[in-house]
Amino acid sequence: MGKTDYCRFITSLHSFREDNAMKLLSRKGAKEFYEEIRELLYFDCYHEVVDKEEMARLLEKAEAHYRDFACTSKDGRCGLFADFLDGLTEVKRLLDSDVEAIYEGDPACASPLEVVLAYPGFIAISAYRIAHLLLKMGYGFVARVISEYAHSRTGVDIHPGASIGESFFIDHGTGIVIGETTVIGKHVKLYQGVTLGALSLREGRALSGKKRHPTIEDKVTIYSGASIFGGETVIGEGSTIGSNAFILSSVPPHSRVKIKPYDLEIVSK
């Protein structure tokens, strides 16, 4: 097969031919933007000295990436980089509360610095909070790319459309799934393998925009392997959900949900 035939063959495999602005966005650009913003927010954690010139260079790089992002809002209007920077004040406040929650809640943690630089749960949360702001600014596609980068790095899948309150604690993290319309209150703690998902996807795109994922109220702890489904499902404030619970209906506030223990038999070898 000659070069011309080869190129024609490859072209024939491309099914998305419409003029789509999302093609302007590279996965690398979104990843770098997230890392630049995260480093700016916690510059003193990454550097021994606060160098204003280096911070300015990082900010310039982030702005250059931002200008290349494709606006994907339905009305075609997206926020400016200055608007994004204004939103970072609240993002930083929320992330600081997350750092404190992780540090205070994990006796194995040596310092808040360790949370920022080493905890996969915080990497996932920081990516979510930055992506969530981008989504609100009208950059839904790049928000999704950032969330999937964090997913690939940490094993935690948080849709940028989810709503998550302050002092959010992800412990260990691997295998956690948080769907697009999930609502999570303040001071919530999740362990590895938790799914906050949709009850059914048989209707496909007809469900777009509808509440499909559960609501988790304040001060709820959900242990490893628990699965909670449905847009009308509410886990009441102060409740504890035990490991491997499978929940399809609401739980009253200050409840404890657990499954019956397995029948274990321990015998001598």
C-alpha cells in the first residue's frame, strides 16, 4: 500500500468530520493547565522560596493555555481568564478545608504538606474543584479532560458537574466513582471503592440534565465498597454507611447502615 492509499485509508476511519472547536484542545494542554493552577495555589508547598517572577511565569503559561481552550457552553459565551482567577479565591478556601479535613482525619498523615504533595485523594479533589470552576465558566470539555487525567492518575473518578461541599475527605481513594449530578454536603468522608451512581442508563441521552445520582448530606461517612444509586436517594446528615452496602433508597439522618456479616470459618491448617 502506497503512502497516498495509506492516508486515504486512515482518513476513511474518521467518523467525526464536523467542524468542532473541541479539536483545538490538546489533552496535554489541559493537564498542564491543571498542574500550573495547582502549583500556583500551593506555591509555598512546591518551592522553598516564594518567587514572584516564577509565579508570574506560571500565571502567563496558564493564561496561554486558557486562551486555547474551546468554549463549549450552549450559548457560546464563556468566562474570561480574569473571571476564572476571581473564582480561584473560593476554590482555594475549599481546598484548604479539604487539606485540613484529611490531615485531622488521618492519623497516618505527618503534615498538611504531605496531603498537598502526596495524597492521591487530594490530587483528585483539587482536579475536581478546578475542573468544576472551568465547567461553570463554560469550558465543559476541558473540565472533563482534567477530571479524566486525575482519574487515570489516582483511580478516583469525579465528574466535574458534581456539587461537593467543604472539608471533603477521600481516604485511599482507588475505585471511587462520583457521578455528574451527585450532591455532597460538608464534612463528608469516603473510602476506596465507593460508587455514587445512576440507577439506570437505559434511557440514555434522554436523562441528560436530570438528577440521576444521590445526595449525601453533611457529616456522612461511607466505607469501602458501598454503592449508592439514584437521583432521589438521600443519605441523611450524620449517617454512617458500612462497607459493601448496596443502597437504592433514602436513609434517615443519623442512621447506621450495615450488611450482615459473612459466615467466616477459621480452622487450623
